[in-house]
Amino acid sequence: MKRSLKDYIILSLKGMAMGAADVVPGVSGGTIAFISGIYEELLNSISSFNLSLLSVLKKEGFNKVWKMVNGPFLLALLLGISISILSFAKLIETLLEKHPIVIWSFFFGLVLASIIYIGKQITNWTKLGVLFLILGALLAFYITTLNPMILANSSPWFLFFAGMIAICAMILPGISGSFILVLLGAYKPVLNAINTKDFFNIIVFMAGAVIGLLTFSRVLKWLFSTYKNYTLAVLIGFITGSLNKIWPWKETISWRTNSKGVEVAFNTSSISPFSYEGDSQLIMASLLAIIGFCLILLLEKLAIKKE
């Protein structure tokens, strides 16, 4: 696909949106990739990496390999993701800490609209497709109710394993890679490595992510090419079930003491904003949710116009 400089800048911006989403426990970068219209190209590009490329590199050179793996596309996207994660990780962490309700409301509206968007991609709804949607929703909902691990493990082997598992979730719309890291107890070590520029642990984590990504992308590519409608139905279910995790109003069920000796929420459950103790910020939260919702509809209209 021939692209202009403007197209690659837009790709990098989409990558930045994916990176920002992946930092947030509860929002999937895969969802952002899907609603921005680059999901299947991303899967095809990632799954094109295999051992046969070494033979092509030897016989036909780097330029041929670069073209086969859709190099310019991946470079522009990874550049955006890297800039976003390295630049906004601390900002997003701070915003979620100081203004959780309004920030989660924005993401809730964003993800809710993506359900409608992805639903439109299904060309033929069947009873089996609806069943897959329900099963996907139940599985995702169950994952959001699991208790995160208390102890954070920062050993290299654990970070490598966490990278392999989390990346599979990160490229699945609806399943948050960051939340999987929270469940594993690896979210804080990874975020700390990013914020302190601990390049050794970052590289170890990324190595695990690359191996997991190259393996899982092939499975997803096959599912999309063979059972696209059913795969989309499952993904819609994942996204629907994950809404429980990003519901803005939470009630703390249990607490834990962090490394600084401060008590923080350990396990929470979703409640009505009218049952929320304190300022529910209902008007501002509703406004942010509507903005997030409308943003997806705007992206959809722009995509249709471009086509």
C-alpha cells in the first residue's frame, strides 16, 4: 500500500493512541487499533515475520524484507506507541490517581462506542455468533472480577513471562494488557521501569512481548481469515465484558498497604453513581463519556469518507 508522509504521521498518531490506551489498566490498545481501521493490517504485518525472511534477506537484500513485513507501516506505528508510553505513562498514572472518575468516564464512552463500531463489521449474525458474543462477555467480565496479586515480582524471567502474556491481551480488542499485568502483579514493576528508564527490564519485558506477539498474531490472523464474523462476535463480547473494569464509580471492598506504607484500594466493585460516597462528579463524568463516545463516531465517519 502506497502512503504519503501525511498518512505515516496519522499512523504514528494512531500508535500514540494505542500506547496511551495500553498504559491504562482496563483499556485495550487492540480496541484503538480496530476502531482506527488498522487492526487487520497490523495482524498481517506482524504475522509476516518468520524464519524464511532470513533466506530472503540473504538472496534479495534488506529492502525486499522491509517491503514483505510492511516495514514503513510498523515503524510509524511503533514510533507512535513508543513516544506515547515513554511520554504519557507518568501523566496517565497521575490523572488516574487524581481524577479517576472523569478519566474512566472518557474511556468508558470510548469503549462503549467501539462495540457499536465493531458490531457493524459483522456481515451475518447467527445464533452461534450470538453465543460466542455472550461467552466472550462472560469470560471478560470474570477476568475483571479477579483479585490482583499483592506481591510485585521484578525478576527478569517473570517480566519476560508477563510480557508474553500481556501482549496477547494488548492486541485483543476488549482485553486490557495492562490489567493482565495488574493481575499478574507485574504492572507496577513495568511502569516503574518505564518511568525510571530501567532499560534492562524494559528490554527483557519487550523480548517476551515480541515472542508472544509473533506467536499469537498468527492465530488471530487465521481466525480472521477463516471465521471472521465469529471472531468479531467474540471480540465484541470481550469488549462488553471489560466495561465492568472501566466503570467510573467503584466501591472499595478491601485495602492493602503499598511499599510507601500508604493504604490503597486492593479490590473494588462497580456501583451506581447515586450510591457513590463522596462527589460522584456525574455531570462532568457524563460529559466526558459523551465526548469519548462521539470521538469514535467521528473516527468512523472520517474512515467512511476516506473510503
